[in-house]
Amino acid sequence: MTGCSGERTDICDQYCPTCPERAEFLREKLLDVAGLSELFKVLGDETRTRIIYLLSINELCVCDLSDLLEMSLPAVSHHLRLLKTMRLVRYRRDGKQVFYRLDDEHVEQLIKVARDHFAEER
């Protein structure tokens, strides 16, 4: 197989980096997405997405989430623990109660953009 420079290559004819510097630059850019697939895996779970969506509307305690999602407290807590680990939600204590909200504006934007995209008419 030959590339556009006429050199013999082991890759298809369709991809031909014009210079090694450009190819190296693109390989380095791949490091920018490290961990991104983990974020999408976490959001790929329907229950966690529902939790994130509810928290994009209002700060809620575990009891409220459990009631709204019709799930047990331990199950909701398990999901919240993972969402905290991924820095998608944060919490605050008020006495014995713990209230959850989205960690920052970026998470809210992710949900809004995804919702807008899903709602688009094709």
C-alpha cells in the first residue's frame, strides 16, 4: 500500500499525515481525552442520568431522590457515591441531612446540551 507521498505504508491510502510533526501533535491531543470515556460510562447509566437531571433542577437530599426515583436509600447512595467520585455532584450537610447538587456549572451545561440535542427535531 502506498501513501500520498508515494512511500510504502501499512495503513490505508485514505489517511496520510502530511508531516510527522502534525501526526505527533494529534497523538499528543489524544491525551486530552484521558478519563473522558469514564465520565460517559458514568452518565451512560439511566439511574445516574436521572439523578443528575433532577439535581440540575433542584438541590435534593437522599430521601427525596429515593422517593422520586422509587429506589432504596442504599441504592441511591451508591449512585451518589460514584457521582461524587467523578466530581459530578457535591454535597452539604444541614444537621443530620445531606443535600446534593451538581458540582459545578460544567455539569449543568453537559446536561443542558445533551437534553437540547436529544430534543432537536431531525
